[in-house]
Amino acid sequence: MDAIARMLQSAPEQALEKMLAAYTGLVYHAAAAVLGRDAREEIEECASDAFFSVYARRGELDFDKGSVKAYLCASARNMAVDRLKKRRRAEAVALDERMPAPEQTDNMALARMESDALIQSVRALGEPDSTILICRYYFGMRTKEIARMTGMKENTIDQRLRRALIKLKNSDQGGYHHAE
């Protein structure tokens, strides 16, 4: 049994002062090795808790089996491991909360596939029909604006839009049918 261990039994407050003076850096390092150097506040809390734990449990600890230094380092390391586990669980819960439910994921995938298929069908219409459809339904442009942009007449835009929609509907039903 070392001197600080004996002092913990007879003069605990003085022993605490000696422990702090002798082992603060070591205990801090033991916690930092687990938590990482950037977790300064957590490291300090683990170090403080380790000193308090050894001080509070001085009557239960067997200093013939381990030194004060060993108990302090083990306490700091164990507390740091517990904090790290809590931090990772909290991060996992936060990640789970951001993740959509499996049903939502399936619905999102189906919607994405339908959207991709629609885009392919619109592109298959060729120019200027695909441009007219995109301008009208994606950008919400009016016939007059589309006509000005493409250099076509308004009634031509309306006619091409109507025919393009019929082609899209027919392609969705299994093939192109000439719409005239």
C-alpha cells in the first residue's frame, strides 16, 4: 500500500490534495485517450468524477490489489468509455430520427422511379414538345411566355401541348399511338 493510500484512510482531505497534485495530468490523459483531445469539457468531468469516485469509495477499495494511481486511471477510463457510449447512442438516435421509415423509403423510391420514367417519356417526345411540356408543367410558364421563348404562335404551343399530353398518356399505356 502506497503513502497516498494510507493517507486516504487516516487523513482523506490531505490525501485528496496529494492525489490531485500527483495524478491530475495522468487521469486527464486516461480520459482523453478514450474521448479524444477535443472533448475538453467531458475529459475534465471524467477526471473530476474519477477523483471523487476514488475518494468516496476509499473504504471499499483494496489498495493492496491496486494503487491509487491505478484506481484513478481505471475510473477515468471507464467513465470516459461510458460517456463515449452515451454520445454514440445519442448520435445514432439523432440519425435514426432523420432516417425515413422503411415504408417512406419504399414510397420515395417508387416516386423517384415514376419521376424518372416520366422524364424519359417527356424526353422521348423530342423537341420542341419536351421543352414546351417542361416549361408549362415544371416552370409553370403560360402559353404566351412559351410562345415568346420558342418563337412559335400561341395556338401552335397549345396544339403541340395537347398532342404531347396525348402521346405521353398513350406511352404510359404501353406504346405510342399517333394523336391526330
